[in-house]
Amino acid sequence: MLALDEARARILGALSPTPAETVALPEAWGRVLARPVLARLTQPPADVSAMDGYALRAAEARPGARLRVIGAAPAGRPFGTALGPGEAVRIFTGGVVPDGADAILIQEDAEEAGGLVTPREAPAQGRWIRRRGLDFAAGDTLLPEGRRLSARDIGLAAAANHPWLTVRRRPRIGILATGDEIALPGEPIPAGGIVSSNAHALAAMVRAAGAEPINLPIAPDDRDAIAAAAAAAHAADMLVTTGGASVGEHDLVQAALGPQGFALDFWKIAMRPGKPLIWGRLGRTPVLGLPGNPVSALVCAVQFLLPAIWVLSGLPPAAPPTQPVRAGAPLPANDRRFDHLRASLGTDRDSRFVATPFPVQDSSMMATLARAEALILRPPFAPALAEGAEVEAILLDRLGV
């Protein structure tokens, strides 16, 4: 069985980012830049006031002095004349500082009457002036290639006068559930069957990661049906199957895809839940075969599918982020398989995270997984730990799953 880290490295090393496309700025949130964003202008484009008040010469703004107000400079309407000796301009936040002024007397420190303004307190030279280019200058690199765009980034790109951005196309992920026993929610359930949950959960995870799911029809345990369904995903950037990955007589994914040119890279991971995991390529399409047990499928998706989507989206290869937490119960020694304990999450009196594993960890229990807020990570042969010991955990909410 392959070690978890090695399996993930082999998966991510076989992937390349999707092609670039240009999208309107409002559509770029959550996308990954395929080209850096350079400033198309200087911000602010001129010296501007940071406050409402009066633009004047600091040397003349002594308490008790009387300066003649010769005009106003609201934002967007610069005062076009330079200040002369003993003059001031009424100015507002964002207004361009007129030539000859070197300070802003804020209105709280001023008294105006009869066209004259008298300072109560003297402003320092340069006070309350935002200098030209304080934020950025034309040509500055504001956002690097490979950055996933946040709402703040969108605002910065807008301020830099970019109506369009060049980003990576959203990866298209084909999702194929297999098995005679499964039915779609709301449809008749066969005798001894169950409702399919994997495909829907995986589609939601794919969307949360910024990709587009392609839900394929359920394929029964039939080689031809599985092969035909997989062929329908030829336009996908990755095909994800669920079920049929183990060694039983009805586990037919490899057998069905083999005659279609499927090239297996590896099969079986030393992890729990999720040992029967397939990785290979069907022509040019990468194929990730997940187990059929719901918890196994979703834990494997956290460890392998999400990082794969990140790489396809243009981000660097990375494992899911982890967080040090305190164990909320004693943890037994682990065996040779990397374990993932579903756990609730709380905090102790020092505001540190405490992850408490659920007493039953069966890989079929979706209700337990839905209640879980963290996966406690137990490496192979990890020793027994007492309650309160520090362990690493994946916080599921931070992944959007």
C-alpha cells in the first residue's frame, strides 16, 4: 500500500493548470490569476486631502492668523489656481490639494467667518495630505500570477482600472457513481439498495473548491455501462468515480476502463478510511477512483481531490492545511494506516481548539461525518496519547466542506 503523502504527490505531479481565459471583473472572484495585474494608473493620481478642512501653507497657519478663503476643492473638482500668500482653499476629503498648499487645517481646528478662516491649532507641514502614488504607481505589480482572487483583490484590480482579468478556466470535474444498489434521492430504491449520497457531496465539494462538477448518470455494475459513462466525461479535466474501486466481484471500475486504454498508476493507500483508491489516466483524462463508502469517499476527496482541483485551478501543489489542536479524549496507538478521526470541535479555557473524536468511526456513517468539524490526523504507528495532548487536525469548515 502506498503512503498517503506519496500518493498525493504523485497525483498532483501529474496535473497541469487549465487554460487561461479572460473574464469580466465581477466574475473573477475566487478564480486564480493566469497573468499578473499591473497598475494602469497612479493612485491617488495627485496629492489629495485626507480630511475635510482648508488647504493652506503650514507656515501661515498660526493660531489667531486670518487667511482669506478664495475657493473650494471638492472631490472630483480641483481648484485650478495656485494659492497666494495669506490664502486658503476650502477642501473636502479626496479633493486635490491646490498648488502652493502644503498642509490641511481640519475643520474641527478652524473657525470661518466673513470669508476668512482662523486656525485654532497650527497643522504640521504635510499633515492630512495623501501624496500622489501613496497607494500604488502606474506599472506596479499589484497581484501576482497564481493568486486566488479575494473580494479585496477584486477591489484593488478595479481601483487599478481593470475591467477584465485573465484567469484560469474553472476545472471541469466529471463525477461518476457506480453500483447496482444505489438510486438518486427521491427515486425508487431497489431491494437492498441505498440512496446515492457520494455524487451529491462530491459535487458540492467541487463547487466549494472553485471548479465545475459534471454529474454523470449512475452506472450499474456492468463493464460496458461504466465504460460508456466514463466516455461521456471526455471533455472533463478530471474524472472522479465512486464505488467499484475495491477487489470484489462487482468492483469493476478498473476492469471496465482497462479496454478503453486506462493506464493505472497506483491502487490502494495506507489510510483509514479510504484504502481502495485508484489513480490513473484514461487517454488524456486523469481518473481518480474513490471508494464507495460515503465517509471513505469524502475523506479521500479532502486529501486528494481538493488538492488536485487547486493545482488544476493554477495554485501550487499543497496538502490540505492543518491546525494544531488538543485531543478531547485519549487516543489509542495507531497501526500502519494513516487514520482520520472524525471529531467535534470546541475550545478550552485558553481559547485553544479541542477536537474530540466520536466514539464510533464507521466509514458508512454520514450523520457522524456531517456533525464532524475536524479530522484528527493520526500518522502510521503514532503512539497512544493522553487527553489534552497536541495533535494535527484538518478543520473542515475552513475548506468549505
